[in-house]
Amino acid sequence: MTTATTAAPTAKRTTGTTARTRLTALGRAELTLLARNRTAIFVALLMPAAMIMAMRSAFEKVDLKDTGLTVAGAVLMGGIGTVLVQAVYMNLVAAYVARREELVLKRLRTGEVTDGEILAGTALPAGALALTQSVVILVAGTAFFGLGAPERPELLVAGLLLGVVLLTVLAAVTSVVTRTVQTAQLTTLPLFLVSMMGSGLFVPLEIFPDRLATFCELLPLTGVMTLIRAGWLGGPGGSELLGAALTGLVWTAVGVFAVQRWFRWDPRR
């Protein structure tokens, strides 16, 4: 008499990565590359400080009594805006273009990483750098310039996070029309100049004529700066803050649509 023995089925083990581990790995790799790029570090760290020093002397000759801002408040608000544009937007345009032309983006798409994770992982170090510098400016403004602690921290945090997300999306969009890392210095200038003059970075909208100020309120970064200013220094409330948030969210949604439709993963030959 023979007895048949059957082996118990073994559970199939699946090994895979999670979105968190993939983003962490991408962010760590991008941080290493960013640390090796001395030009990017110089622009991200020193240019905002240089802009603050240059604009402070200019603001001492401007009448700000109708804007609700002091010279220190206007300058440091501009410093936060410059940090967001320089550290996030301008750095990321160059990063996306460099990774595209080096076939890094194309290779990443062959693995488990999703398209959104690739773009977000690349942006993590730049976003963290911008938020860290913004905190330094806030601490300096509170400790040395007499601006006081943020009046509405939740608005300040919301504005900073919205700014990082929006400028990340706009950087991906700008990379579509940027052929090389060198030309990124040119393709990023329009948004930088428009934001600096018309989004409340260094020129308060209150000094503009009403029609021009209304138009400037629709620019991509104006809503972000309105939230940051209201969160730190106080100011508008209710419908104005809602409009600022909606402006930023609409620009973000439009940018996401443009990225999904036109973002280039292959090199431009």
C-alpha cells in the first residue's frame, strides 16, 4: 500500500517597492546631484540674499505708507518669493531638461516608478531647500527686523506648499520648450521677471493703478504671495484670500494638464 504525499503549497512572495520608498530613493539621488552642482547651489542660496540686500536700498526711497508694509516686510516678503522662484522653478527646469537629455527620465519609466513619482521625486530636494530657506527668512524677520511671529500660520504654510507645487508644475511645463540646460536660463526669465514686478514679490500691488492691480492678481504667483503675506503679516481676508487660493489652484490645474499632454520624456535631438 502506498501513500501519496502532497507538498503544501507555498505562498508566493512578492517583493516590490512602495511609493514612499521610490520617492525617497529618487529624492536622495537628486539631492546628491544637486549638491554637486555648484552653480545651482550658488543661485539657490546666495541670489535671494543678494536680491534682498539690493531691494532694501531701493525700498528706502519708496513711499509704502498706503501698502500696509514696512521696508523690512516688503523686502523679506520678496526674499521668500525669490527663494521659491530660484530654488524651485529655475533649478527644476534645468534639472528636468538635464535628466531628459541624459536619458534618465526615459530609463526611469521602464521600472515601477510612475510618471508623477518621477517628477515629484526630482523636485523633492529643491522643494525642501526652498522651504528651509523660507523658514530662515521668517526667523530672521521675527528675531532681527521686528516683524513679529506669523499671524496666521495655517495660511503661511498653505501658501508655501502651494507655491512649491505650482512652481514644480510650471518648471515641468517650461522644460517642454527648453532644449538644453544652458537655454534654461533664458526660458525661465519671463516668469521670473513677471512675478518679480507683478506678483507682489518686491512691488506691492497696492501702488499700482486699480486696473493694472486687478490684472496682476491673475498672474500665476500672485495668489501664493497673497497667502504668504496674509499668513505672516496679516492683511486681506475672506473673499480675497479665497480668490488668491483659487488663482493658485487654477494655475496648478492648468499646468498639470499641460504636463500630462506635452511633457517630453525623450531627448530633443
